[in-house]
Amino acid sequence: MIRNEDNPIVGLVSRIVSPFIMLFALYIIFHGHYSPGGGFQGGTMLAASLLLIRLAMGSEIAQLQFKRSWGTPLGSIGVLIYFATGFTAMLMGGTFLNYEFLSLSEIASHTRSIGVLLVEIGVGLAVMGILVAIYDDLLEGDPDV
């Protein structure tokens, strides 16, 4: 039986397409507060691009791109960014995730934009890290992958 790692066409196409998926995912994350999309959609696309390489090339080569041990810590860092943004607003006198109280800029609209961007980045990292960690944990111990 032919394994996925032995198919050069699948490997080549996945290596070509994966960076473009990642680039579009970053676009969705960074423009989530201006247009539809955001952290969850962008994080899902980032995870899909990483999982594409895992499925097409095998776990040994995929470990060069994103190590198995990075999923849960990266997801935790994303949640921490989200929480720190909201908690900082509370410490400055506002409510949780009230971006107007963040002292990031003199202009209120810029402060809100930066606050939303921080939240979108945190959500994107959390979703990407957790989805990849779930995939890796489900395949743990499987000798064929």
C-alpha cells in the first residue's frame, strides 16, 4: 500500500499551498476587526495548514515545522494574551475588554483597534495551538503516522 509520505505530488502540492494558507490566515487575523473573520477563523486556517503538512508528509517532517510539544503551550499563551488584554482594561478602571481604558494610544479609536488586534492574535494562537494539540494527541502512539 502506498503511504501519503511516498506520494511526491501530494507532498509537493501541500508544501506549495501551505504557506499561502498561512499568509491568508494571518490576513484574516489582522483584518478581523475591519472585515468578517478574526482570530477563530484565522487560527483554524493556520491549524489547517499545519495539519495539511502533517497529513501529507508524515509526522517526522511536520516536526520540523511545528513541534508536537508546542501545541498546548502556544494555546495557553493565546489565552493569556486574551485574558491579559481584558484584565489590563479592568486594572485601568474599565470593564473587562473595554479597550477605551487601555493606554496604548492618545486617540481612542487607535486604542480600540490595537485592543481588538491583541484579542484577535490571542484567539488565533489559542485556536491554532489547541487544534494542532488535539490532532497530535489523537494520533499519539499510532505507528502508521
